[in-house]
Amino acid sequence: MRARVFVTLKPSVFDPQGRTIVEALHTMGYGDVGDVRQGKYFELEIETTDSAKAKAMAAEVADKLLANPVIESYRVEIV
Amino acid sequence: MRARVFVTLKPSVFDPQGRTIVEALHTMGYGDVGDVRQGKYFELEIETTDSAKAKAMAAEVADKLLANPVIESYRVEIV
């Protein structure tokens, strides 16, 4: 099964990369873009047919390796 | 409206970060994880109520700034 993991900075954490992107977009004429948050995205291929097991494993992997739970939050989707 | 942009390396492009993550996971005991691809994830806040316009703008922004179309592909979702 394929799992998607989205890792983003928590809302209270300042995101300088996102801020830089917004400023670049405004310079390029995209004034309608109000805010940008940058995160990481992972696609995991998990060798199981049990979607609950795949989701649990992806969440465990996100918690232990892919995200820093102090400043980042993550979301897991099974596709 | 909020747009989500997912940027991933094209399937033909080697992903050393993903490879390193797989090896780390195998070492940690997650042998069921067969493959990992790492990408970037962006959340854009676009000041419009027209979802078609928001999607078109997010795709344009992805093409011009967020992704490198030579080696990366992107996907846009409006939420």
C-alpha cells in the first residue's frame, strides 16, 4: 500500500522559507497570495494489504524519523 | 481559498534522500517499507473565492517558482 506523509511546521513556529516565497511571489506580481507555509512530503511504499496496519506504521515512522514532533506536525493518508 | 501544492521528483530521477530514509528505516526494523520518495509540500492562502481561479494561480506559481519542471512534477489541490 502507498502511504503519504505531510510534515508541516506547527502554526506557532515561524516559517522563514514560506515568508521568502510570499515575498518572491509578490515581486512577481502574485499579490493575491497571502501566506505560504512550506513542508515536507513523503510517499512510502509499504508491503502490506492491511490499510490500518499501513497507516499505523506510517504514523510511527513519521513520529520517529520523518518529523520533529517538537516543532512539526504530520498527517498520514493511505492511497 | 487554500491551495496545496505537492512537488515530487519525476519517477525517472534518482532520489538519494528517499534512498537514505529507506536504509535508515530498515536499520530501525521497518523492513516492510519498500520505497520512499521525498518531495516538497506547500500550503498557499489565496485571496479569492473562485476555486478555478485559485487552482490556475497555484499551478502557475508551482510551474514558475515552486517546482523545477525539468526534474520535478507537481500536483495542485484546492481545499
